Amino acid sequence: MRLDAKALRYMSSDDFRVLTAIEVGSRNHDIVPAPLIAQLSHIRGGGVNRYIGDLIKRKLIASETNSKYVGYKLIYAGYDYLALKTLSKRGTVTSVGNQIGVGKESDIFVVAGEDEEQVVLKVHRLGRQSFRNVKNKRDYFRQDQSPSWMYMSRLSAMKEFAFMKVLYEHGFPVPKPIDQNRHVVVMGLVDAFPLRQITEVGEPGKLYSTLMDLIVRLAKHGLIHGDFNEFNILLQENGEPVLIDFPQMVSTSHPNAEYYFNRDVDCIRTFFKRRFNYESVLYPKFRLDADKDFNLDVQVAASGFTKKDQAQLEKYQEDVGANQNEGETRSDYYDSHEDVSDEEFVYSGDEAGSEEDEGEPSTKGKETADSGDGDDES
Ligand code: ADP
Ligand code: MG
């Protein structure tokens, strides 16, 4: 999946209004009928149809017919557009660059940030493939709606950002959290390679202890990474690891905490044995009473990613098997490059009009495309 820089460049403010109207309308409608789009976008007369046609041509929205009417819905490119537009207005993303990774449920880009420095853009794409496996699709339908990939992707990004922030603030080796909007997280670029690509390290025993200490330190802060493996550990030149990828983190008070904790530990043991032929009799064991220094999961909840959000995302992850171990379930980006575009995209911010959107459209109060910065989906 690409970020369509062309769409970003040639968008009028009316197109933008219409796109935003469809996003707002989607909160209550599986597919949004044209009259509602007209109303939400304040575009009168038949005018709105022209914009709709245009957005379809650019593959930012799609039309669909249900039993009652023809309506329109956002597709990923349209949602990408809205997020990028917001980030670029905030100044945290100033151009769109190269794609460096295609994950199971994300696309990773290196882009230019506020001071032209390189930053990483992680676009969460839940539902790209996994809704097919969801056992009970109804849970993701809001009354006659299709599974809300938009909502789940956004939750995932919110969670990642919330955890990254709390971890960063407590001195954990994680990328610098920069910004988040909708399904997109902006973070510092780590100059390092995934452990997966490292064939030799000077002292495997030292790295092994560092990683196990990290698992223990997380647990002492009330957290388990949940996907602590060679894909999500980046190794810097100085030998220090940086941990990434947080959508599946769980609290040590989670009912399956011990299982997740042991799985993280086992991942490292297995990898070290296989890759470096290193084995140790020492490895951490889960103790619920591990004298907790902090309760970071509580701090995360306080940051706006609520327990309810967490529960909802966890349910989805369980249903699609997204909490299986990454190493076993996904192809490595570096083994298969097909999907990775090396085309260079440039997004020069402001051609698309200006007055709208500082955040996500608010759903509070009456529906309107004049967005506030609300972030509530409920
Ligand atoms: P996924 O959820 O798809 O596994 P990750 O967050 O693990 O996504 O990122 C996928 C890959 O992108 C990583 O293995 C790493 O190579 C690269 N990557 C992600 N974030 C960063 C970052 N902040 N700095 C450098 N590389 C990164
Ligand atoms: Mg990963």
C-alpha cells in the first residue's frame, strides 16, 4: 500500500471538505449517502456530486450500494490523506518519503519531520487481511456496518503512541514519540538494524542479559511487551537495543500475563540459541508480586488511551490472532521486497486549502464537517 502523494498535492479545499464529511458521516453510516455529504460539507446544490466523482477517480473513496441507497465510504488512501494533512498542518510531517517496511498490519515510511530531520511514519492497517479471520464479525459492526478497520487502526495507533510516550518518559530505550493522528504514528528514526538481520554480536551473553533485564524492568513497571522478538528489537551500532512495536502490550495484571511474559522470554532464549548458539540457565520468571515500581498501564490509561479502548483492541487482536508471535506469523520485509516502493514522494503542504482540520472531526454534538479536535468515537 502506498501513500498517494499526488492525491495529497492536488486537493482543493472543497474536495477536502467532502472527504471530511464522509469521514464524519461514517461514524453513523456504513456508507454515507450524498445528501448527508452535502449537508455535512455545506456544499449546496448538485455540486457535491462532482467532488464525489473526483474523489472516487482518485481512489480516496468508493461507492457502494446497499438495499436502500447508493452511498460512499472512505478507503485507506482517503484516510491516509486526512491523517497526513493533519500532521502536515501541525508541522510534524513536512514531506512524504520512502517506504521502508510492510508489516502484517502496518506500513512504515521514512519522511521529513519538523526540522527536515528524518522521522518514521507508521501507518496502522488493521483489517487489511485479518478481518477475514474474525470469528464474530458482529463485534466490529456498528449496526449494519462493515468491520470498522478505520476505528481499529486508529485504536492501534493511539495505543502505540500512548505506550511509546510513557515508556520514553520513563527512560526506556524506545523511539522518540513525536505525533499521532488517526491511524498514523510519527516517531524518531532509530539508526539501527533489527536483531533479525544481525548475524554476529561481540558478546551474546551481554546482549542477552540486557534484553532480559529489559523484560524484567518492563514488568516492574507493570508492562509486558507481548511481541518481544528479533523483529521488534533494533540493535544500534553501540550494541544497545531499542524496542519498537507496541500495539500488543499488556499489563502485568492481565489474566494471561504470565503466558505473555514467558513467551517474550522464550523468544529471546530461542533466538539466541539458534542465531548465536548461546544458552543460559538464567532467565527471568514471572512474578505477579514482582515489587512493582510503577504502574505504567495506569499512566497509559490516564493519557487518554482508556481501559475500554485497550479491552476492545485486545479482543480484536485475540480474534484475528494478531497476538500470535510476529516471528511465526509474518514475512520479513527484508526477505521480500516486492511490496516496498522506492519511489520518492514529496508532499508540499499547503496547496489544499487551509481552514480545516486540526485533528479528527468531533462526533460530539451535531454532525458537522467543520471539525474540531475531538477524538471520541463513542
Ligand atoms: P509491525 O507492527 O508491522 O511489525 P514495526 O513497528 O515492528 O511494525 O516496524 C516494522 C519495521 O520497520 C521494523 O522491523 C523496523 O525495521 C522498521 N522500523 C519501525 N520503526 C522504526 C524506527 N522508529 N526506526 C527505524 N526503523 C523502524
Ligand atoms: Mg514489528
